[in-house]
Amino acid sequence: MSKSTYPLKRPASVKKAAAGLAASDGVSLNPFIAAAVAEKVGCLRTAREFLRERAGTAKPKDMLKFLRRAPKIPAPAKDQR
């Protein structure tokens, strides 16, 4: 496994919180951040692949037929701007 460095700038409060979580996990901050980034990358890739698979060969225009069938009711007040 090759390694590279990246100067990471973050708010002091985030560093303090991450360092606390890393310590409770029994690791230093660097491997904790590396694992967190790897986890996020994995989640995003999985989500992208899942959505691509679910979409199949659908096209954005195909969605219009479903939207046209949706009931014409106003959105709840909490969802209106």
C-alpha cells in the first residue's frame, strides 16, 4: 500500500472532537482520520452503485409519466418556502 500526505485544515473544535474519539478507540488521530475518509469513500461508492443499479436503463424523461400521475395536493406547510 502506498501512502501519501495531505495537509488537512479543519476547525480546532473538529480536531478536538476527532482526537477524543480516536483516543477512545485507542488509536492516534492520523489513522482515525484515514479510516473515516475510507469509510466515507466506501459509503459514497456503494450508494452510487446501488442507485445506478436501481435506475437500470431509466432516463430522466421516463420519470415524468410518474410525476404526472401524482396527486395534485399542496405540500405540507413545513415543506413550503
